[in-house]
Amino acid sequence: MRVVTIPDTVQGTGPVLMLNMLKFADRRLYVEEYLPAFHGVMEQLGLEAKVNLLSDVLASVIADEGEDWDAILLVEYASVEAFLTVAQSDAYRIMAEPLRLAALADLKLYMTRRFAL
């Protein structure tokens, strides 16, 4: 899996939304253990993340062959830096990441920002 470094040009510019495309190995583990562990990490770090959407994928309407996802999750962070603080923290690595790795068969993660309309 390719992991991309986040460009400096997107840092320091306000809230970001992380679009998670999820393929479950164990849905129960993700919902009942990973998500509470993630929230525990956020509390420990004194940060907030708002879950804007957690939704089952009903059908792949326009997608590559075999690109099937079980759910999408949209999480809003106050900034790129807030996301990086969590993602790079020892607390996340110890408390939440092992559960995420066990609960998911596949994951895509996209950093987004709302359009200014």
C-alpha cells in the first residue's frame, strides 16, 4: 500500500475531512473496540474529531472491477496538524492501531477539504 507524505501546502489552512473507505475483516471489532479506542486516544491527546458520517456502502455504482467497500467514514479534524498529531502519536500506535489493523481487510484514506461555495 502506498502512503503519501502530506504536502506542506495543505498544512495550517483549517479543518480537514478524512474520507475512510473501509473493507472489514471484523466489523464488530471495528465498531465496538477500535472506534472507542480511537476516541480514547483523542481524549488523551486533548483533541476532538467529529464523525460526520459512518455509512454502509450499498453498491459500487462507478468503480474499478473488484473495488468493493463495506463502509465509508468521514471524520473532521480541526487541522492537518491535529490529524498528524493523532496519526503519529504513541497513544494511537499502542491503543488503536492494532485494533484497526485487525478489524480491516483494506482501507483507503483521503484527506479532503470542503469546497468554499
